[in-house]
Amino acid sequence: MSASHQLDERARAGFRQAFGYPPGAVAVAPGRINIIGEHTDYNDGFVLPAAIDRHLGVAVRLRRDARVALRSDRYQAAVELDQLPPRRRGDWSDYLIGVAREIDQRHGPGPGFDAFVASELPVGSGMSSSGAVEVATAVALMSARGIEVAPIETARLCQAAENGFVGAQTGIMDQFTALKARGGNAILLDCRSLQDEQVPLPDGRFAWILADSRVRHELASSAYNERRRECESAAAALGLTSLRDATEADLERISNPVERGRARHVVSENSRVLQAADALRRRAPRGLGPLLYKSHESLRLDFAVSCRELDCLVELAAGVPQVIGARMMGGGFGGCVLVLVEASGLDDVEQHLAEGYADEFHKSPEFYRVRSVDGVMPERTS
Ligand code: GLA
């Protein structure tokens, strides 16, 4: 059974057990890795993500009344509401409620619903469980309501729910990837035009490992929003609407040193994304190595979103001959390091990282060996 099929089954079975009747619609969405292009999406820049074989499924059934009942195999507490609340509650239900409200706003008010979430995506690890739960909720609810929209519109709707209702000022990378990825490929996405190009991932001689530091920072979301404001302020200082149009030569015109650093990261990272896509197109995966390490340094020093645990994992990885490159991945302040390795060295690399990390922090990282998969609605004709 495929990884996504398993989650479909789990969501169906969980729903039936929780509510006593079968769901009306089920959708399964993947998590993602981002090869390179961190904190560039909300700056109208470039990203290079791929969907991975770790999924989340949402099963729903529309109700005759306005009530909303939510269950999850992650969290014990059930959520029971008389109707969709106008403000966030500050827990996992916000993602589902935000998406349902966004659908109502765009397509007219719908009835209440029961929903069950089954997940194999760790929360806060940087694999985008939030993007996956938004996309799976949107696809399942719209299918139950008979609403059809293009994948890009679904991605925008989910991003609007996260920005407006959940309150995280994230970009569109995660939702776009969960919807439009194709197995065996990364997506080179221009976050300004939303033009995407499928770029072939390295062949089976290479593999991706996620090393989860198991650090989760409470303040990650407020620090993320702060980074976004700093980028907007840096763009404004240059008279630009986004840092996408900034060049290296512009940087010295930004007088605030913190904002200059943020801008330097975005400018240099955009250029690294294009170079990385080029290496993949040329089937030269070793060319990714220096770019991944430089990306990490830029996120550590200029963007200041790394932490000691992530730096330690990258340093350890750099010391293993079978490692091509490594860097922190996702929003930062904890979560995972992405490591590109020679497939023959998988065990050695994990052992080296586990030992070195335990020496320093007295705990083990969690490892995920991930493969690329299709998104929910990959477009085959583009
Ligand atoms: C989170 C956000 C994305 C992106 C990354 C950082 O995953 O959801 O939109 O900004 O952080 O690259």
C-alpha cells in the first residue's frame, strides 16, 4: 500500500471510530523538504521544495446543522463548537477552522462538519505539517461541498487562512508544494509569478535524510513574523515593494544593520536557489553541497534563525565523507537539518550524527529518510 493510501485508510478508520459513521470525503496531503530557498517565499523570491513520503489525512462529513466537531490522532482533546468561531483558539483546530472560514468567505457559507485528522508528520519539525493539514482540509471540504478550484487557488486560500486566521505570516511554498509536487522532482517556484518548473532530483545513488534536533521554540511564530517585517522594512528603505528586486549593490544603502543582514540573506539565497536548480538540471548533485552549506551560514548569521543544536548537526554532517551537503530547513529556531548523502553511507552518517549530538546535548536526534512523492493534485500537462 502506498504511503498516501495508508493515511487515507487511517483517516477513514479514525473518523468512523470517532463519529460512528463513514466520512463523506477524504484528502491526503504530503509534507515537504525544501532543498534550498529559505525565507525567500514571502519576499517574492525563489524556492526549491519537494513533497515527501510523510503524509497527513483529513476525513470530513458535512452536517445538517452549523456545529463543528474535530478529532485528531495526535491530540486527545476533542473540539466541539456550535459554529465556526470568529477568532483563533490557539490550538491545532485553528488550521481547520481557518480554512473552513476562508472557503465560506470565497464560496458562500457552508454547513457545519465533522472532521478527523490522521498524521505521520511531526509538528514543529519544519516538514510543514501545517501546510499539509490546511491543504488536506481544503481539498476534503471543497470536495464534500462540490466546489472545484485550480490548485493555485487552493494554495492561496490555505495561505490566506494561515496568514489571516492562524496569524502566521507565512509564504505560499508549503501549500503550493503539497498540491503540485511530482515524485522524482523538486519544484523551482517563482513566488512572485507562481510559475513553476519541475526539476529532476538526484538519482538513487543519493538520498535525503532529515535529522530532527527535537528542539521546538515557543517563540518561533512571533520571531518568524518579525523576520518578515524586517524584510519589508529593508525593501521599503530601498524604495522596493519586495526584496526580490534588490541586488547586492543595493545592500549598503540599507542603514539599519539588522535589516541589511536580512536583505543580504534574501538576495544571496535567491541566487543560490537558481544555481541549485541549474545543478539539478545538469544532473550534477554534488554541485548542491557548497550551496547548502552557504545557505546554512547565511541563515545562521544574516537571518539569525538557526540555533546551537542545528549548527551542531550541520557541523557533524560536514565531517562525514559520504555527506554532499547539509543545512537547517524550514522556518528555523529548531526543527530539522536536511542532509544530502551518498545512499551507500546512510547508516554511517546517522550513526555519526547521533553520537556527536548525544555527546553535546545528551539526547538523540530523530532521523527520517525521505523520498519524493506526488502532491495532492500534480498537474501532468504543464
Ligand atoms: C515556513 C513557512 C514557509 C517558508 C518557510 C521558510 O515553512 O510556512 O512559507 O517561509 O517557513 O522558508
